[in-house]
Amino acid sequence: MNILYILRQKNPDDTVKKIIDEHKKTNKVTVININENKNYDEVVDLIASNDKVISW
């Protein structure tokens, strides 16, 4: 499964990091920070091409 994490914080807390690390063990995980990545065409493409999108 392909999972996309969209983060709004520059430094996610430990809980978020642990969840992402657990998902990385069995899935293909992409993490983007919406505050740093202003290429919205790329963000929309990533949302469309992943099976699951999680926003923090």
C-alpha cells in the first residue's frame, strides 16, 4: 500500500514519527511538509497516486 503523509508542522512530535516509522515497515510511505513544499501540482499528484492520505 502507498501511504502519503501530509505534515503541517516542521517538526512532528514523537507520536507522529513512531506511526510513520511503523507504516514504513510494511508500506511505501511518502512524507511531505505542506509548509515547505509549495508545488501544489506535485501535492495533488501525490494525493491522487497514493492509496491512503493522512494529514497531521
